[in-house]
Amino acid sequence: MVTEARWWRQPPTSTTSHVQDGPMSVAEHRPLLNKLQTNSATDYHRFEDDGLADTRDQHIAKYLFMVLGFGYLFPYCALAQPVDYWHLLFPTFNVDFEISWAYNITSVTTLFLIVWLGGKQWYAGRIVGGFATQVLVLLVLPASYFVLTSQTQHLVVVLGCTIVVSIATSFLDSSVFALANLFPHGGIENVQLGMGFSMVVTSFYRLVTKAFFSNNMVVPATMLYFGVGAATVACGIAAFYLLMRLPLTQRCLARTPQDVVRLALVSKIRRQELMVTLSYALTLSIWPGVITVVPSYDVPHLNASGWWPLVLMAIYSVAEVTGRYLVRFRCGITPQTMWRWVVPRFVLLPLLICSAKGVSGFTHDAISIILIILTAISSGYVGTHAILVVNDIVDEDEQSATGMLSSFFLNIGLIIGATIGLVVAQALDM
């Protein structure tokens, strides 16, 4: 019937339209189908390429974050390691306690100002400037040996350099943690792992540089040690620029607003941040001060030569980075159960004090080493998890500010621990 309505037909939109009046034939469908298939394949490959690029960038970023974590903590570890050199400069007291306390009180003060008054992040200025300052200090500190003459002068310069390093590290600390928090996978974990490796490498550097020289050539060994350390820290600047060039980094920065710290966020995460503080307080009450005064009971000549505290520091470093590596095994840790892992660690402090003071039952090197290994592994594992679980309870737009707050509360723990260590040293004449 000629008047029958053919609803499936599309009227031509123009005189040049290729759409015909009536059902399209298979031949007419084929170009359209081919075009759709081509577009679908193109989109699929584009998404696949984007996914592969993100995977590649995440893999690269993992190592770059490790270098950043390694580099920014390296100077503090470097100051803690040359125990024999400090004994040469300060034969009447253990300066490790003073270095630890000066570093951490400055760090907390600086971080407080950064968190509450520093505003939004300036990654390039804070990270590059921080690394450059650290390199300068690691070159100036050993050079001062040749121009200073008295113990008081040496103490002023050592503590002054410690304070400058602490300020530089605080700017690095807040920025590196904030940047790592923006990444979807593994940013914080790899920063923490890099921090652990900094302890291992500084211990290795000190052992190797000391082995290059005879036991009475402490000064040349220390000059080489600080020089190699300065070159190592400079690698952090290169790692930062490589990280910022990654497309994934640019997307993370563009996607997540740089939230400033607000009191509502502090209230939200205060319990979890308390666990961060307690965990690192215990660690710094033991390392490096108490560990460096634990004597060898089985091989006494290692005490006189200065090798024994270096060996204990090396053992601690390896065990600590092992604990950080084991973080991938969460063992059911949640923000609500974190305290069950943090609180029991406090029994380690009196046990190590007993080992350092030669209390009956603790006068064996194997006992000292076991206690140090337990302290170190739990420090790496529990300390890293304490920071990670904070991120489980915040929103995406709060991650950058949370990173800065975690850094701040971590450093509060460090100053509390350093103060405890200093008080213990004075009270027990360690």
C-alpha cells in the first residue's frame, strides 16, 4: 500500500545526504560498521596504551620515591654513624644524644611552622632547596676539623650543622610525604623503604671508609665518608626532577587539590597520629644513643678499636630496612588495631638499658644483638604501618595535608624519643 507509513526510514537532511529512503543494504552498512570497528579498536588501544604508560610510570616512580626517602634522611643518619670520630672530638661524653636532641627539637619547631603557617606546597623550592642545603652542610662539617682548635668550637659547629640539616630536612620531610600521598599506589611505602636504606648505606659507607684506613686514621676515613655522603644526597635532586617529568605525576598533581591543614582534619586523625608519635618516640629513645653505648662482652678489643658500635649500628640498619620491606604483609593491621602493635614495643627500652649497663643475665653479645634486631624490625614494620593506616580514614582531597601532618607527628615522636634518650643517658651515666 503506497500510503503505508514507513517509520524506519530517515528523511534526508540535505540534498547531498548519502542516507537513502528505505532500509540500508548490507553493502551500505559495511563502511559504517568498519568505521565503528576502527574507532572502537583505536579507543581500546589508546586506553590500553594509557594503562601501560601508568604502569610504567608507577614502576619508575616507585624507585624515584625510594631515592627521595633515602636522600632526605641520609644526612641525619650520616651524623649518627661516625661514632669513632665523635669520640675523637669529644672524648669525655657521648655527643650522639646531643646531636639527636638538637636535630629533633629543631625539626619539630620547623615542621610546626611549615604545617600551620607554610600554606600550600611548593615542591620544587622545598625539595631542591632542602637537598642543596644538606649537600653543603655535609661538605662544610668535615672541613671545619682543619680550622677549629677547641672541643667547644667543634661542639658549636657540629650542633650548628645539625640544626641547619634539621631545618632543610623538615622542608623535605613535609613535601616528600605530601607528594607521595598523592600517588595511588606505593608512594609512602617506598619513601619509608628508602629511609630504611639510608640507614643501611650510611652504615656500609662508614664500615668501608674505616676499613680503607688503619684504626688510628679516623680523620681521613671520616673526610672520605662525608664526601661520598654529599655526592649521594645530590642524587635526590635528580630523582625529584625525573619524578616531576612523569605524566602520572602531572595527573596526580592536577587531580588532587593541595589542601591546607585544618583543625577538623587534625581532630579526624588524632588517634592514628598518636600511634605514629608513640612508635617513633620509642625508636629514638633507643637509636642511636643507647645502641652506641652497648659494649661487647665477648670480644672486648672491639670496644677499644671503635668497631663494635659500628657493627651494632649496621645490624640495626639492616634489620630496620627488613621491617620496612615486610610492610607488604599487613597481618590484619587496621587503624583501630594499630595500638596493639605500638604499645608492646616499649618493653624493649628497659631491656636494652639492662644490656648497656651490664645487668646480670644481659652480659652476652648474642642477647644484645637479638634485642637490637627486634627493636629494628619492629621499628621499620610498625612505624611504617602507623603512617599508612592514617591514609585509610581520610578523603582524597585531604591526602596532601595528611602527609604533612603525619610528618609533623612523626617528628614529635622523634623529639620525645630523643629527650627520653638524653634523660636516660644523664640519669644512668651512659
